[in-house]
Amino acid sequence: MLALTVPILSVLLGFSAQPAQALETTAREAVIIEASTGRILFEKNADARMPPASMSKLMTVYMVFSRLRDGSLSLEDQFRVSENAWRRGGAKSGSSTMFLEPNKQVSIESLLRGIIVQSGNDACIVVAEGIAGSEAAFAEAMTEKAREIGLTGSHFANATGWPDPDQYMTANDLAHLALRTIEEFPEFYHYYSETEFTYNGIRQRNRNPLLYKGIGADGMKTGHTQEAGYGLTATANRNDRRIVAVLNGLASKKDRSTESERLIDWAYREFSNYALFKSGEVVSEAEVWLGTAGRVPLSISQDVLVTLPRKARKGMKVSVQYDGPISAPIAAGTPLARLVISAPGEEPVTLPLVAGADVQALGLVGRLGAAINFLIWGESG
């Protein structure tokens, strides 16, 4: 086994997502994720089932975005406002509303803005009935889609987030749903950054407090019920670095605003991303036995980005390990070695390194010469 120390700045790496517990929060449930790497920066009860309140509307919108993407819906299509949607989600219900009127036709785009900006329960029910025939059927489809995309801790009984024992999500599921929405639907994501929307002559402002703070926030959704407390699924983008944070169970709107801002600022301050290699770049070389070349380049076959606490960066150690010398012939792309990276307080990560070039085997005469050299001088190759 050969182990070669590699200069830190010539290595591309990615640590597995290990939570870094370095602060406390008054939120009952919370998670903070670095979007580029999936690194969990902080978590608290992140896999506990919780009432998501209106944050579950992220799933309702995801369902609509999926239909827009596959072409079964367009932004110009219209759904009719049923009596049920008007009564259960309208102003008389005492819930968040878009102020839709019964029997009116409303465009998908307006309904989306009513859900995202105004948190309209009436708009959610209209969408659910228009797509699936009933809100119950739509909720079943939401749960099925959640399982399909890996949200294992979520179940839906309605499209609005209205309190129900069978309506629950986890902070981790909300964070990953936010990430999927951003990555899969860049052409529609801009609706989440709108600060106001006027419908039926009534102007309403987005309830996401971070949109007004100038901290790079561009989404996503608030939630509140008596059981859930105050919650927010939030995301910010600063200098092409995105953070997603989910908080729930806070005591007030003020706590939701200040705590979410504090945790996002903490994530940007305490962690950084380090991109050190690109796919195909050579990391080191390995010795070759009985080949037309004495060494073969070792390349990394993927872009790997690392998220690290800034204080751990200087203590990073990297080595290349392989069993060698490696016998020829060698085909380019063959896994030959391992890149092992460690840093203080971090779980080590191992990445495969592959042959960066073909190396042919020596002919008979060459092999005889190599054998003689080895016997006389102890040289391989």
C-alpha cells in the first residue's frame, strides 16, 4: 500500500453531510443545509414529525410546478372556484385567503401567486379540485409524490396545511423539498421572491419576513397554527452560495423573523465552500509495473465541493493510497487509487481515483529489460 501526501490546494473533496452542532435555537424543530453540497450545518429534532401548517403549501406548489413542466397544465389555463373552495378557504373561513369569488375562472398563474405570496387556502383548494377532482384525492397524490421524491417523513390530508392528525412533515423533508423546487423549477421559482400580489382589488404582502431584510433571501414559505407555532422554510443566496433553513415551533412572528435571520447569518459566517478540483484533473501519479510508461496519472472523475467550518480548513489532511506498483496494461478510467481526506472534527471521506491515461504492457524484450533493471537496480517499470 502506497500513501502519498498531496498538497491541500491540489485536491477536490466533499465531506459527507455531518451536522455541526455549534449553536442553540428557540425553535422546536430546525435544520440548516448548504445547498451546493447537501451538508447539514445544524439540526434540532429535524426528523421529528411536526404540523407544518402553511409550509406544506410548498408541496401543493411542487405538484403544480410538476404539471407545468410536463405540459399537462399551462400558466394560462383556468380553474373554476367551487362553492366548497370559497366557503372553506375564503374570507368567511377566517383563514389565509386570496379572496376568490365563487364560480369565477382563475388562471393557474394567479392561483400560484395567491398560494405563494398570499398563502391563500382558497387557491389551494381550487388547485386541488382542478387537478384531482377533490382535495382528498389531491392530498393522496401529494403523499404519493412525497414518497417518490424521498420525503419519507411526510403525509398529507389536505392541500392547505389546515390542522389534521394525518397532516405532518419533518424539517428535513421541508428543506429537501425546498432544494428540489429550486433545482427542478428555476423557471418558476421566481414567484417565491415576490413581495406582494394584488387580486380582486386587494393587495397583500408576502409574509416571509426575510424578503424585506436585504440578506439575500429569495423564498420560501411561512406557516402558523396554534399547534405548530410559528414556522418558516427560508432560503438565501449570497455570492452564488445558497443556504436553506427550516424552523418551526417558534413563539411569535418576531421570533420567527429574528431567529431565522440569525441562523442564516451564522451559517454564512461559520462555514465556507471550497472547490479545489474539477472532473478529469490529475491529483497524483501511481507507479506502473511492466508498462510502456513508468507512471500513470491518477484523476478524479467528478467535481467535488467541500463545505467546512472555516476553522477546520487549515487542519485538512489529504493522501492518495493505492496498492502498487500497478501492473500493465491499464485502461483509462480504471479505478486505481483512493483519495482520503480528513479535517478536525470531520468524518474522513474517501473518493475514487482513476487512471488518467492508457498504459500498454511492455513486449517480451521490454519485460526482460525491466526484469534485469529490477534485479540490478531495484527499479520497477
